Amino acid sequence: MKSFHSLLLFVLLSFGIGALTACSVKKDDSDGTNVKGLVEAHMSAFEEAWTSGDGSKVGALYAEDAVRITFSMQTPLYGRDAISQNFSAGFSQDEGDPLLSLTLVEAREMGEGVIMAVGEWEAPNEGQGIKGAWLNVYRSDGQTLSSVFDHAVVYNPVTDLTQVERVFDEVHKGEGSDMVERAIARYTSLTNAGDIAGLSVQMFEEDGVQVTENGILKGHEALASGIQPPPEGVRLTAQSYGYRPVSDDLVINWGGYQIESSEGGLLGFGQWGNLLRVVDGELILVVEAAGAHSAD
């Protein structure tokens, strides 16, 4: 089984999606002091709520209609109640849950009370802790933040595909679905063709960010050099689960993906969740977050 895990990790690395040690995003040195302060305050509140082991305290940091994607689940969590219950279940299953440490990499004021932030997380556990990256989209009232969308990605994901039944959410067919389908078609076509330079320029804003199990990349140059084309005979497919406007020209969109061999064999899968800008009727990535499913 170790050899299978090595192959899966190779495939995942081939798709993504940039090495952290080589191309990591520098800490945000913009003058958005208040924005960073708001995000850091929210992060501190999250760490404190996590340490309490009280799922409702963690859930209180989310909007009532928030969406959460995490590497340990195959479909999203919808709404504050479901998110709270999920945290409560996790805490009860692992008494003495490890401390959680969050690091901010970059925060941006997106306008109309929307703030985007990306960073890293670490949960030490008797010296065998786990680490990962995160994307969060917040709604701000100028004093506090409420998370409307977050995606937690784990570094070094491991899943025995022979022991996992693939589960899908309902495919989104409502508002914006035509734009979403066109964006997915462009993204997968460019990726499967190995046109990473084209992918970077055509799919991402100039300072677009990608968050994956291999780290955080920012900007066309880093994306073009950090994303590796898929091995021959391996292809990416994806589907959309949800779409929601968060401002006049920004939307969040989320879904699932599969990595398959030319014979149709499943090599890996996971979820994605993006913040995108609507430009002339098409979707352009502000931040892409994609993480492989990982479960013991």
C-alpha cells in the first residue's frame, strides 16, 4: 500500500500545484493594517474557541449561511448549525484535541465589506501533528468578521482509495451555472493539455492566489513555474456544487474534482472552493483553493 500512496502523492504533486518551499507567498506587506488586524483578531478568536473544545463557540464565528470545506469530508458543510455540529463531533471523538495555530499569509479588502485571507494552520499532536493551508472569505461590519466561506487543506494527504466510497454533492444548476461550466471547461482543458502558462494567465488575475496541499502561490509567474503539467495519460475532471455572489462583481464557487488514468481508474479526488471575479460575463480566479481528500 505504501507504493500506491507514493504514486498518488506523485500524481497530486504533478497537478499542483506548486512547491511551498520554492514559491511560497510572502507575508502581506501592504498598508491594509486594519484589514490584517481584523483578520488576526478573528484568527485569535478561532484559536481560543478551538482550544475550548466547544463546537458552538467555533461555529459562532461563521455566518448563519456559511459554507465550509475540509479535507476530511467529501462534501461541504452548509450553515452555521452543521458547522458547529461537525466541530462538536470532532472534539468529542478526539478528547484532548491538540492546540491549533494559525498563520496569516495575506489579507485583502475586496470591497463592499468583503475580506479575503489565506494562511497556514498547524495542529501538533504528540509530535505527530498535521499542517495545512486555508482560504477564508469574510463579511465585515468594520469591527468584526464573520466567515461566509472557508476551505481547510491538509499538506501530505493520504487516503486508501480501496477503502473509500466516492461521494458527490448535488451538481449546481442554478444562478451562474453557465459561467461556471465554461470556467471549469477552460481550466480542465488547459490543465490536461499541459498549457500551464495559459492556465495561469487566462484563469487567474495578475495577483491571483492558489492554495493547495503543496502550498500557496501568488501571481502569474509563480503559478506558471509552480504548477506542473499532469503526467501523460492522466486527466482532471471537475463539477460544481455551489455558487453565491458576495458583492457586485465577486462570487464564491465550490465543487469536487477527480484525477483519473486514461483507463478511467481513480487516482485521487477532493474538493475545491474559489473566490472569483465576474469580468465581461466570465469568471476569473482571485483565489483558488483545492485539496485532496485525506482520511485514515
